[in-house]
Amino acid sequence: MLLPTKGVSPDRALITIGSELLEELRDPLSVSALWRRYDSRQREAKTSGRITFDWFSLALATLYAMGLIDMFDDGRVRRTHVSH
């Protein structure tokens, strides 16, 4: 699920979807706005296996668990800044 396996294709792995979501998070967005943006991009690309909102939310939870995104008090999602 997290990484590609013989049962999960690379384009459906949560880590792949998470990286695509991070690309969309140039500015803080609400979860629904991020979903609309991501879903719209999927429709334009005409991918064969579109991602459902459930899978999208799992990818968000994965990013949060990895410390790559954070939430504002108003519910908007943002990328975290990792210092090296």
C-alpha cells in the first residue's frame, strides 16, 4: 500500500500519490480544495485507474505521519519546512 508491490501498481502507491499532493501544495489549501485540484489533474491526464477520496485521504495521513504536512487551525493543509 505504501510502496508499490505486485498487488499495488506504482501509480497507486501511497508514496507516489503523496508526492503528487506535495506538488499541489505550493500554497496552503483546504482538504476539499486540494482534493478538487488533484481530482481535476487526474481527469485531465485521463489516467486509467483514478484515485478515490478514500485513497487520497490515506495518502494525506501518510504525509502527516511522515511529518511532511501540517494543518493550520483553520483546517488548511500546508507543507512543512524540513531544516537540514
